[in-house]
Amino acid sequence: MQSQEQRPCYLLQLPPELIVAVSAHLDFSSLARFVQTCSPLNDVWATHSERISRAIAIRHGLTDPQSCGAAQPVVATGLLDAPSLPDPDHALDPAELERVLMAQRGMHDESHIASWRDFAKSRHRRNRNWLVGRATTRHLRLFDQQGAAGMPMFDDDVWRFKLDPDPGYIVATGVVHGLSAFSVQNGRRVWHTDQPFVQYAHVELSNGHFASTAGALVHAIWCRDDLAPTSEPTAIGTGPARPETAIGYSLASELRTNIPCSATKMRWPYFVAVANGSDEVYRWDLRTSPPERATLHMTPFWRAAPAGLGERRVFYVEIDSKAIYLAGEMSVLMWPHDEPGEGRWLCWPPDPPQGPIAGEPAAPVDPDAQASDTVVTHWRQPSIGGYAAVHHDGCGKHIVAAAGEEGERMRLYWTSDYLDTIWADDRDLLERKTVVLTTAPISAGVAIVQLAVENGRAVFVILDADLGTSLWLINLRDFHDHADFVADPPKPICLAWPLPTSQHVSRVEMTSSEIYLPAQSELLSASVQSDFADLQSLYDDKLMYDWQWHALDGTVLVDYVARGDTAGGEPARSVAAHGFDNAMRDSFAAWARPGTDAFGVWTFDG
């Protein structure tokens, strides 16, 4: 049988409908090149840009729901249903774009995005900027509601803050007393109450409800005035348009304990507080009236812990749909919601393996890395120095924790696909999908003091006795094992150094498009910012730290210094530290105070 001659079929020979379908599988960069160089494809794009833009945005994850701090509620079967993702092959729905914008929970009015073409352009640019760490900095000074423009009339500095994305507010406690809400557009105070009369009050916010310290034994729960106090929230925000008039908050309930509490966390419908001394953990369900409380007694766990690995203190607490996560001295302890009382516990990272394999030097995976006779392992162990924070991304993909002995080395633990990985009871799987970002020992006091994880990204703040504070970004990605990770490891990116605050940074918050850090208005002046720029030029594109990615057993997966990256070794650190001392240390000392009256905002939409 004689075979027929096969003739090539070119894209532009296809019917327009098929050209549209094929174009929808490209990425935006490739599509832009084709449209610019091929007039027939340009004609197709002009006619079908909405369909093509929508399909590409969906296939590249640009339409996925986004989180904003802990402002979104816990999403789980039986609590809330996550919004379904759009199908790239469905026909255009005029209301669909609005639903996608609402699910992305931005802090700013996005009513200017009126088409899928506008949306695709905006989100492609935003995603590209995050990947390369390209941000535009703006300064947000806080003003009283009646204050004249440029004239601060703020009678109390901010102590702690959270973001409420639906109205576009920063909700904050005062150093001395009171609660306030500020507009992210201009920094003006839109709501205030003198309560509580508590210094250094804490605040946690989720889904329009927030908790604040109201006394040694009292936590006040506040509800935004456009919501019912115990209402079931929707899984998305109220919309991309900001309210025309200010919305306030009203006291909904008070939660009382017999013991003062330290670490707290709120993700609707739960509020969690850890008793001082860490003997008890309380979890309230805010959907009930009055809120129903469950108590976890920690003392039996302390007694039952393996010799030498006993936890004695909880530094930080996190919540997701599965469990409560307690950041302790040796590990992160996990208490499932459906096992109250003294139920099943898990520890992350796990205990060291038993037997002669423990502590043996591991060969480096990175071919450029140098093997060392001294292996630093990252199991659950007394020498960790405590876990300062633990955060997940809100959608079950990534969990990240900050730990490390201040004055020696930093450690940032990261497990991919964590809900399935950690709870699978498969140690090998957990080890394959866990990596640790760390450094060589550093002579100066250094620690990761703040951490935020959202939308496949982690940002953290480093406090360095020699260099001050700096802001860092890691773009997280799913990986199957260490070989997959090493093929494309995310490199830590320094977004800013030094930061415009003289105090230890109290919190960092991240949205789908911005990072918020407390600042001091005196350090935002043109002269000080010029000094900042001169100081930053000392480092140019150098890494400030000799970063490495490790496996839990100490295997060197990635060594950026060995790969030839310019790093912040002792000579480079000495130059930068000398410049910091000369240019900034006196200014920082002159304006030192416990609170802040401004914010530094890094935006990735530019």
C-alpha cells in the first residue's frame, strides 16, 4: 500500500477558531512576539483577544484565588467551599471576571480592570515582577482623619497591625492604647476606638473579624460593621471596588481565660491562644454564641516527649483546615482539629533517625558544593534554638518555618505539598519534600525575626547586629524530590536593605501584589533615603549571606557561593557594616522608639 505524502500544516492555514485554540496554549511572552511579527495573527488577536487572554491566564494560574495574610477564612469541607476555578475552554461569561477579581482579595480598587485583556496584562506583569524580585517602593504615612495633608496628627504610634483586604484597611493597635483602621490609599485614619486601655496590645484579623488584647485575661473579638458577628463568610471578598464611606468595627464578644496568654492566631472561624508557660492551648469556635472553647492540655506531652527533646515553650501558633501548629523550641507540634484534648500529635521536622546512620556526613548533591567533615543536620533537636514563626500558604501547598540560633546560623524550613506530605505518615516522603535554607556560622548576632507566606511566595525579615534589618523574598514552587528541587532551586532575593525603622520589625504582611512593613516617618525623608541608596550601592548585586539549601540530614543540595555567585563573606560584610555604622546607626539611634507612624510598601504591579 502506497503511503500518502504528508504535507506540513502551518498555523496560519488553520481556520480562525483553531488558531484561537492553539494561541490559547501559548504563554504571553511567546504570544506577544507572534502578534508583533505576524500580521494575520495580529488580526486574530484583535478579534479574539478576550478569549485568548482568558484561556492563557487560567492555564498559567493567574486566575487562581489569592490569599492576604490570615484575612481569608479557613477553607475546608464542612467549613467553607473553595471557589471553583474557571474552565479555560468555556465560553465568555461577563460576570466571571468580577468573580475572579473578588477571589484575588486585592487591597486596592481594581475597577479599572474591565476586560480579560486588561486582567492578563496586569497579572502577567505582576507575576513576572515577583519572580525576579522587581518592586516599586512607596511610603505610607499615617494621619488622623481630620489632619491636613502632610501634617501628621497621630497621637499614638502603631504597635501591631493586620490587613483587612475587603475595605482596604490596615487595622492596628496603639503602643499606649486603642485600635485604629487606616486606608491603604492615603494612610488616613478612618476608624478609631480608645479601647482597649492596654499597652502593646496584639491584634489578629480574619474575614472582617479581628481579635485584640483587652487585658491580662481578656481577648476582645471585633466585627466589621457590614458583617453579622457570627455570620458564615463567603470564600471570596466583597469585591474589587472599595466602599465609598468608611466602615467601622463593633465589639462582638469577649473571650476570657484563667491564665494570661501569649501567642495567638485567628483564622475564621477559629481563634487560638497559648497560655503563658505553654501548659494549655485554647481554641474558640467564633461561629457559636457564645464562642465555644476547646482546651488542649500540654503538660502530658511535655512529660511524654523523648529524653532531651522535650518542648517547654510555644513561641508562635498557626491554624489551617487540618490542625493547629505550635512553634516550639525543638520543632513545630501539630494538633488536629478533629482530635481534641490529648489527641494525636505530629512533629515537624521529625526526630533524628535511629541507628548508626544518624550524624554520618552526607555527600553534597550540588556538584559545585564542597563536602564537609562537620555536617549540620536539621532534625528535631535541642540545638535548633527555637522556632520564631510558622506559616502556610492558605491552600495546602507550602508550609515554612523560621528557626535558628541567634548569633550563629539561620534556618528556614520548607515542605512542599505539606498537607499530604506531613500527614501521610511516610518519613521518606517527608524527607524528600523538605528543604532547609541556611547559612554558615555568622559571628554577629543574626536571626530571622518575621515571616509571611502567601500565594507561592515567602518573605522574611533578617535582624543583623552588623547590618541592621533587611527584607528577603523566595518564590516557592512544587517539587517532587530533591533532584527535582536542585534542577531549579529558588534563589533568595534581597528586596530592601536597610529597612526604614529603628526598631525590631514587629510584623511583615503580604498580599497578592504588595508587602507591608512598619516604618518611621523620620527615616522616610529625602536625605535619609539618599543615604539608604548610597549604602545599598556598597552591595550592588551581592548576596548578603552565604546561602545554602540543605536536606534534613545535612546534605548540601545547593551552594550559591560554590556556584560562583557573589556572596557576603566576611570582607564584604565588613565593608557594608562600616558603611552602615557611618551612614545610618546614629540616625537610627536618634529616632529609636517602640512604635511606628508609617509603612513601607513594596508593590509588584509596576
